[in-house]
Amino acid sequence: MQTEKIAFRMFLLPGCEAQYRQRHDEIWPELVELLKASGVQDYSIFLDREHHVLYAVLRRTPGHGMGELHRHPIMQKWWQHMKDLMCTHPDGSPVAEPLPCVFHLD
């Protein structure tokens, strides 16, 4: 099954790196299950400390359900759990900007 790789950036508030790491180190099993059931695989988030920018890269399966994640109560609960650490929209979802791929090497 061929997966699609996507990347996006989010914005961490200054001074929140340790708490952001800790919350992800303790990610809820039900959130992991939801992400995997939605077709998310090989998900990594990197931090540019100087600019407080988070860069996320993941693979998603064909027919993935990422577009429906925002409706799920577990996802909404996670956003509320994380919103004090990052730039968010009024609904608590993180401000996320897609990043186009300009080079790839297998």
C-alpha cells in the first residue's frame, strides 16, 4: 500500500518546549489508536528552537480519515490539553500550515 508523505508547521509558545515534550511522551493510547485508525503512520514532529516552530512529517494511507479527525471527541480533548502551549484557533485546534515538498530522495 503506497502512502502519501505530508508536512506542516505549527507554532510553539516560547518557554513551552519541556511541557510539549512531556505531554507527547505521555500521549494518550486512545489518541494513538485514533490516529492509526485514521491512516496516520510514521508521524514525527521536529522543533526549530530559535523560532519556536514545530515541523511535522507523517505518512497517511490512501483513503485516510484525517479530514474527519477534528470531529472526534478525543482529538478535541487533545487540542484543549495542548492549547496553552501553542498558537491555536478559537476551537482549540493548532494553527497548522501545510508545507510543500520541494525535494525528496528515497
